[in-house]
Amino acid sequence: MENSNSYRILLYYKYVTIPEHETFAKEHLEYCTQLGIKGRILVAEEGINGTLSGTIEQTEAYMHYMQQHPLFSDMIFKIDEAGQHAFKKLFVRPKQELVTLKYDTPLDPNVTSGKRLSPQEFYEQLQNEDIIVLDGRNNYEYDLGHFRNAIRPDVESFREFPEWIRTHLQDAKDKPILTYCTGGIRCEKLTGVLINEGFTNVAQLDGGIVTYGKDPEVQGRLFDGKMYVFDERISVRVNQTDEDITIGKCHHCGSPTDRYINCADDTCHAQHLCCDDCLEAHGGYCSEDCRINDTKSQAL
């Protein structure tokens, strides 16, 4: 019988030039399929970004395999223990960009990202009243959980950030800005954009929220709510202290909840926060229109 932590979830990325990245992606898919892991791995000319799950033996084998490759010998893996797979399928896909940005201004190759702060340094900076804390994720991720006093980005996808920055942060170019995201990959791009746009004091949380929550000294302090993750878990705890609170609000009634569900209407599937009472009352639909639409579809 397997124990409760017989699986692992790996999160990793590295910006590094991968020659013939499409060929690499094809070969990597074959290896991962043979190994039996599941997850989502993106491969671009600019690097690799992955999150996957497997048994302890499978994940150990995968990390060893990657670290034998000269391009990835120093790649850092963030590891979570789990009782089962966190993914249903395996995807290994070639992409133009690891994080879709489509930025219209070439980034300065000499300044690729902002200053990297350890969890302890980031925690100290969070307590500076003059600091601007910018969440580098999407709005629905922020709504589930975020660092205290962080700005909620009004974006539904990462590619909207350059225009949002130009619209909302133009008066803050000389102010200190802290950025963060789930694992660090988006902030590398985001801080590069900020610097390119003329911001002079930009830093990022090295390793992202995942690393921050595991730091034994900080223990996730000043992060309120849960962290959204792109696998079957949906959300995970970050703040390991008694300060942990629920800040997500039910889409229907506004009561506190950290439960994300997909709309029961197959033509919608909008992900929304929903408390237990409203899950029963609304049947898993995000709106009455979706309930009506789904009822009509089932009647056909």
C-alpha cells in the first residue's frame, strides 16, 4: 500500500537558449512518456518551463536526467510532496515564448530582470511603506491569495501587462517596486519590461511564492489566502503560521471561500470562487444564464 506522500510535484524553469527547440520538445516528450510522468512542459528557443507529477522514483529519475544535460545542470526544482498525480495527462509542447508576452519593444539584452530577493529580503521589504508591491499574475490568481498590500493587476493574461504598466504606473518610475509570481518565471519577464519602460528600482521574489512559503524562517508570513496552482490541486497553502486567513470571496454571495470550481455549463467552464452553500444552491453554474443554457443543451 502506497503511503500518503508517495508522489511528488515538480515546478521548474530556466531561461537558456535551446538550439532546435522543436526537436528537443519531441525527444523530451518521448522520454517523459516512457518514464510515466504527467504534467505540462513548454519548450522554446529561450528555455524550458515545466510542472509535472510522478512517483518519487520517477521524479528523482527526471531530475537526474535533466541535470545530466549541459543546458540544465544547474536548474533548480521546487518540490511538493503529494499523495497522487496532480495532472491527468502529459503535454510537452514547443512554443514561441515560455510566457506569452508579445512585447512590442525589444528587451535590453544586458538587463534581463530586476534584482533577485531571497524570501527573507522580500519579507523585510514588504514592511517598507514606500514600496510598491506588484502581483505579476492574473487577476483570478490574486483574488484567491496575495501578499498584503499588493496591487491587483487588472489583467486576464500576461500579455496585457505592458499596456497596464503604461496606463497605471507611469508616475512611479522612480519608486521601489517589488514583483512576485508563482515560481519566478513571469517576474523575470515582468521586471525586464519594467526596466525597459524606464523604472529604476525593480526587484523580484527569487523562486516565487512557492519558495517563499517553504522558507523555514519566513514561513509564508504576510501572504494572505491561498496560492493558485495550475494543476488538479487548484490551490495550496502558503502562510504556515496562525496568521493564515481566507480572503477569496464567493462569486455569488461574497462570503469567504478558497474553493475554485469550473462552471457546470460545458460551453462556459468559467472558473470561479464558490462557497459550499452556493455550490449547492446554484448547482455549480456561474450564472443563471449558464444554468438555462445547459438545461436547453441537455434537452436537445
